Amino acid sequence: MPMLEDELQPTERPLGARIIQAVRAFDQLAGGEPGEAKAAPRNAIRELFNATVDEYDPSVLKTIERVVLRPTRAPAEPAFMR
């Protein structure tokens, strides 16, 4: 009898499904709806890491953390403005 997706451990689900699940949860916490309180990105990620171990794949959360919290660079000045 095949297992239902709800019965699978996070790392047993397809990678795409794990990414979408984590990104949606992050977006809901950090993006919210207009007029709702938003969590700071760092706090949103921390909340996802603190969620039930079976809920999110830690390797996916670590990747989201690296992407979201990486330092941003100032845009390069166009050559014609130099």
C-alpha cells in the first residue's frame, strides 16, 4: 500500500514539494497580507526552524536562509554615468 504524502518524512517528499512548502510558509510569515503584521525575515526563518521537525526539510530551510539573509550589494553604476 503506497504511503500518503502526509505520512512521509520531509526528506522523503519530492524536492520541489519541499521547496514550495517552505517558501510558502516563509512568505506567509514574512510577507503577510497587506495591513497584517510581518515578521522580519530572520525571525520568520527562525520560526520555521523551530517548527515541528517533521514539517520542513532542514536542508531546504538552510538554503532559504542563505538566500534571504545574504548581504545585498549596491547596484553597479552604469558605465555612461562614470
